[in-house]
Amino acid sequence: EKAEKNAKNPKIDDLYMNTEDGSGEAMTTNQGLRVNDDQNSLTAGDRGPTLMEDFHFREKMTHFDHERIPERIVHARGAGAHGYFESYGDLSEFTKAGFLGEKGKRTPVFARFSTVAGFKGSTDLARDVRGFAVKFYTEEGNYDLVGNNMPVFFIQDAMKFPDLVHAVKPEQHNEIPQAASAHDTFWDFISLMPESMHMIMWAMSDRAIPRSLSMMEGFGVHTYRFVNDKGESFFVKFHWKPVAGTHSVTWDEAQKISGQDPDFHRRDLWNAIENGNFPEWEFGVQIVEEKDEHKFEFDLLDPTKLIPEELVPVKLIGKMVLDRNPTNFFAETEQIAFHPGHLVPGIDFTNDPLLQGRLFSYTDTQLSRLGGPNFNEIPINRPIAPVHNNQRGGISRHTINTGQSSYHPNNIGGGCPFQAKMAEGGFVSHHEKIEGHKIRKRSSSFMDHFSQATLFFESQSKVEQEHIISAIRFELGKVKSEDIRERMVGMLTYVNEDLAKGVAEGLGINPITKPTPPLNHSYPADADPKDYQPKEV
Ligand code: HEM
């Protein structure tokens, strides 16, 4: 049955080229030499020292000594699975992306879910954002949708990402705490970063402690573009809707599960697939016409904002089914390299300043995480679409490029064997008109930091609001600095008075000091702070 299923998945066929099963075979060295004893090193006499010439011992130990690679700088803890994406129907009015083409079209995928802040060995049930990354192995090349389980992000500009991550990771002097938040540096940063308030509402809500990986939503977060074959572009937000519904555990349950089974989510995903209960998500899009770019009260390029579904409904356009566990965690889940810049024709970026910075970061980090420039050749990263170009060499190059030349144009041997055939479906960046001065200044359309935070808090049920209040109380209760606790509670007054009061009561803060504007510390030194006021103030 498995063979039949795999036969339908061209990426699994592709991976089989690299699988190895030596059961029943003679053990050999890496050179193919048969080994006669794998348990005793070669010594001088039966009680003497080990000999330098014991190449089998040296090879076995050397490989072992190097079998770890750096964990991801963020999203280190993850679990993944293979599956397929099936399109519901023709979307060519909006995008020429082939995998969103005719009804029933299937594309192989690998999805990896992760926590963000914890180490590779940390608990699955930490209060944290979850990564939701999907690699589509399309006929037009790999398309990666590198999303999260929350629709917005902490910061508006990639420039602040190292600061955010330094603040949330364990403190540098003592590597404490290993939990996602609950410490001085994180709350110090957040209390000085009004733009993070919307995301903080999500991160302190039940969304941050999902019951199962198959019971969480996924979001592309940024506004992307669809481009159709006439070159017309539409703004688009991406959504994954779990068929099993969105469910969470309570904080008390999360803590108990963390103690008893830190692999709870990973195990659940694995067992569900082994038992044939394949997790499923529907894929949805919110599409906005270019002419409507400025019709919202927020900026479509601001990743701390979502488009309320009441304003633009989510149109469901396909389904993802995860139906096969990885064969080898390291080879697949650990070595997979996602990148928001892996696009196919029909999908393009916007100028969201967070997205723009991400486009640099992923390849850059993978160069060190995966050891040099050839990690695209690692089987899990290899597209099923053919790869032809003039790249050559580099550490661990596997491809044996043939012929004399590796440059273009050339006329040796009858000219370059492959050409950049733009006219025949090559990727063309959307012809967006760009004008402006080179400046470090965020548009004033990014300055409303509170209204969607308020919208989120007030859209929650009473019980859910209580959970948010007790989560912030719990987290801030661990913060040693009174100053940070008070500043944070003060900031919450801009979101909702009852929220601030509820947290303050639990922490014995009375009275609450509402911070005086400007709250935003990110305005340039030569700017007028008036231009940087949150709208509500
Ligand atoms: C992983 C950078 C924002 C989702 C990573 C990694 C880096 C990174 C360096 C590790 C990649 C690797 O080692 O393979 C950044 C930067 C950001 C940013 C610089 C902002 C400027 C975001 C946002 C999202 C996101 C907004 C969600 C929309 C993810 C996911 C992973 C990841 C899901 C894990 C991918 C996997 O499973 O391998 N990010 N990130 N990141 N990031 Fe981001």
C-alpha cells in the first residue's frame, strides 16, 4: 500500500535514489572495504595501546565526532512530514502558478512545524509562536510558504529581528530561562516596542499552546502578490485552516504535558500519520485588487496587521494532506532549508520591510547551518523540476557538471547548452513602479500599533480574555525588574483598560502609570516625534 502511495508522489521517488538499506549485507568502511571486527580496536598486544593505523576505528570515530550540525538560529525544535497539496480549481484569473491550476492537480509537499525560541531538545508545549513551513515541489520549481500559526509578527522591520531574538532567547550571561518568554530581557524589549502589542495579544492567548500540530492555523503573515499571465497583480494573504479545527490546551495542561512528554506534539503527528489519520488543512487566500491598496485603515505592507475576514473573506483554493512520515529525521526534517524567496511564476513579493529582510536572512544562515553553497543538492531540498545553470564547485559539490564551459554567453562546443529562455515561462519579477528617496524612515501609515491589538482582545470570549490576562500575569510575575513590569502594564492600558487592570491586580501594581508618548523608540534621531505617535494616543 505504501509503495502504491509513494508511486504517486514524485518527490518520494526522487528521495529513494539516496536511501540506503544495508540489512543483511557485510559491513564495510566508507571505501567499500569489508570489515571483520567492529567492536575491538587494533592494539599493540592484547593489553597495549591503540594503534594509529586503525583506520576503521578512526573513520568510525571521526564521522561520529562530526555528526551534529548547528541547530537553526530560531525554530530549532521541529517535526515534519511528507504529503501532497491538491488544488480545488483554476485560479488563473489571479495567478499563473501551475500548482494552483486545474482542479485535482496534486503537488508533493514537505511541511515542518516548529516552536521558535526553544532549543532543538526543548518541550513541544512551550508558550510560543509555532512555525508552519511548507515546501511545494512544483513542476516549476520549489515554492516555499514559510509561515507561522499567528497572522501577524512582533516587529515591522527586519532590522529589529536580531534584537527581538536576542531578547527572547535565554539571557546571555547565564543561559536562563530556556522557556520561550517569562524573563526580563524579553519583557524589557516588548515594553519598549509598541508595534509588538498586537502579536503579544496572540502570543499570550491560547493560540500559543496548541493541542496538536494538526489543530493549528497557518498564515503567510506578509502580504504577497499573485500575478496572472496578463501581468496583472493582486495582493494576497495566505491561510491554512485545519480540517480538525483550531484547538488549544490550557496553561496548566501544557505544563503537565511538558513534564510528562516533551515530545507530545511530535509524537502525536507521527502516530496520526502511522495510523492513517492524515492531518489536513485547507489552503485559503484573501485577495485584494491593486486599486484597493490604500482603502484600509492600516498599511497592507505592515506585518503587524491582518486583514479582518469580515472585510475580505478567505477563499479556499486547495487542501494539504500529510500522509507519510520522514524516513530519517536528520536527512529530511533537519536538513530541509526553507526560504520565503523560493517562488514560482505567478507569486511575488511586496515591499513589506520585514519580508524584504527575510529574503536575505534564510540563505545566509543556511550557508553556515548546512555547510556551504551546495545545500540545494541535499535530497530533501532538491526540486523535482530540473536544475540547469553555470554554478560549479564549492564545498561538497555532488553534481558532476559536464562539458568544458560554465559561463554564459559562450561559443565553445556549439554554444551554451541551456539558455535563459525568458519568453518561455521564466520567472519575471512583477513590474512594480518604485520611486522614492533613500531614507531610514518608516511610513506614518505603519504607526497605529494598538487598534488591532484591541480588536483581537475584545473579540475573545470572557474565558479567553481571562487566559490572556493570567498568561501575562504569569509571565510578568517572573520578571525581576519592577520597572519593566510597570512599564508593560502601562503599555497595556493602550490596548484595553480591563486587560491592564486585570494584570496589574495580579501583580500588586497600583496605581498604573500610563506611559507618556512618544511610546515608539524606533524613530530616527532627526525626526519629529510627533510623526511617530501611535494613532490612538
Ligand atoms: C526560520 C529569520 C521572520 C517563519 C528562520 C531562520 C532564520 C529566520 C534565520 C532559520 C532558517 C534555517 O536555519 O533554515 C527570520 C527573520 C525574520 C523572520 C530575519 C524577520 C525579519 C519570520 C516570520 C515568519 C517566520 C514573520 C512567519 C511568517 C519562520 C519559520 C522558520 C523560520 C516557519 C522555520 C523553517 C523551518 O521549519 O525550517 N527564520 N525570520 N520567520 N522562520 Fe523566520
